[in-house]
Amino acid sequence: MAVWRKLWCRNLLSVSLLLCVLLLTGDVHARPANMSAAKEKSPAGKDDNEILPPDHLNGVKMEMDGHLNKDFHQEVFLGKEIEEFEEDSEPRRNRKKLIEIFTKVDSNKDKSVSAKEMQRWIMEKTEEHFKEAMVENKNSFRGVDPDANGQVTWDEYRVKFLASKGFNEKEIAEKVKNNEDLKLDEETQEVLESLKDRWFQADNSPNDQLLNEQEFLSFLHPEHSKGMLQYMVKEIVRDLDQDGDKKLTLSEFISLPVGTVENQQAQDIDDDWVRERKKEFQDVIDSDQNGIVTMAELEEYMDPMNEHNALNEAKQMIAVADENQNHNLELDEILKYSEYFTGSKLMDYARNVHEEF
């Protein structure tokens, strides 16, 4: 069983506690049973982040654990600049930056953004995430390729992985060389087995159990490879599929863990979470509207370089802020709905809009 499915099961046991914490802290907008945000902010060491496949993939609509990517809109609108729009950053600076972005998206300079212009922009920003991942992968690959021969064996990788977890690298390397029992704890062994399964999936023909730099990129970032994207989809379907037919019904997609609702506030959180997933399932993922999502549909939905998806996303983003219903996006609209596009709420969004533009 993959480590993400194991973590999913363990996460379900702690959902009630999580809801209590959310209610105490007043964060009633957080998604129940979704640990992705917590994972992203965990104080993992730099080495862990470099050689482990990330839980979160920028510009991909769904997380590895099957939850919707809550930051997707911001990621495909801001690209590499997403970090510049922090919650505590200066509103006036953010406002100026957002105006600059608007002028770039508006390629024909008619002071409005069409769906086609937004589609082009989304594809450009997604490409930015891809290039960023490739640069990071190059550095990560050097770290796990000690003999610099352009290929990494599974044994080389697992030694580096265990060293990043605090094991003595020389001792582990010697035990691996001699095929000795590594005497790992259960959790570490589960993670390692899951990584091994993923490793072999990333190993293209001929299957020699060696990964070159491109294959290692697919290992860390499945969105860069059609084969690995299919593997990711299979893992997600396996997590959510309750009847084993390798397809997802609406009820399977929106199902919540038993016992998560303890009071009315918790019920409201669950209702919002279900409502969000139901809308995504019916309006976006289920492309033929037959009430069933196949692996092919889910793969198409999750493919970040799918131009058709980018156009649909562009239309959806415009519709959120299109107050005058002209199917385009004006500057005052994007400033008013800045929190949707950037995650940062601006003050006095309409002040001197036309002068600054």
C-alpha cells in the first residue's frame, strides 16, 4: 500500500481532533480531512524536500491524497510570483503588483482580459512552475548521484533517503552493499516501499532500475510524465474508489470519514467541503456528464499542460469576478476580487484605479 494511502487512513483518525482545533482557532473555512496544507507547512529539512517527492505540486488541480488544490487559482495566475503575495505583505505594494500583472495579461492593451488572453497567461505561468521544478530536480539529482555517472540506482537513492532521515550514511551503505537487514521502523519501511514502487514506475524502458535525470524528474514530479501522471491518477482513484470498479461516482468523490461531525459548526465545515467537491465533480471533472469519472477523465483534469483545461479555467476565473457580465475581466474587477486571484485581500481596491492604470 502506498504511503499516501497509509497517511490518508491515519489522517482520518485525527480528523475529529483537527476540527476541534479549527473551531478553537476560529478557522472555519479550512477543509476537513485534508492534511495537505499541514504537510506543506511542516518543518521538513531541506534535504528531505530535495530528494522526496513533494506532497504538493504547483499548478496541478489535485493533491496526491485526492483533495482539491486550494491554491490552484493563485498558482496558475501568479506563477513564480505567488510568494510575493503573502498574507502579511503591504496591501498597497500588492495592489501595484496586481495592476502590473493585469497589464501583462491584457496582451492587446484594450484594458480588459478575455478568456483567450487568460488561457495564454495560465499556460505561461504553468510553464514557469515546470521550469522551476526542472531546476530543482537538477540540483536534487546531483545530490543522489554520488559517482556523477548520470544514473542513479535504487540502492543509491535509498541510502541517501535514509541518511536524510538521520541514519548513518556509511553504515546504511555498507548494509545495503552486503544485503543485510536494515532494521527499520515500520513507518520508515512503509515509506521506503512506497518510494520503491514509485521508482519502478518512473523507470522507462528498458527497465534497468536506473533513473537518469529525466526519469528522476518524473519520480519527483509526476506531472512531467504522462506515464507517471497516470500512476498518480491510479493511486488517487484507489484511495477514493469504494466498490473497486476503478471509477469514481459522485458519492465516492464527496464521501467524508465516519465520525467527523461533532457539532453544528463542524457540520457547516463538512457541508462546505462537500459542496466544493460536488461542484468540481459535476461541472469540471465529469466531462461527459454521466455521473461517473473514469481514470481517463481524471487524468485529463489533472494534466497541467492541457490547453482545453486552461481555457475552461480561464473562463471560470473570469466568471468569478465578472460583475458586469461581459465575459471579460476589467481592472477594477480583478482588484475587487484580489483575494481569489492572489490569496491577498487589498484595501480600497477601487481608489484611483483609472489614474494608476
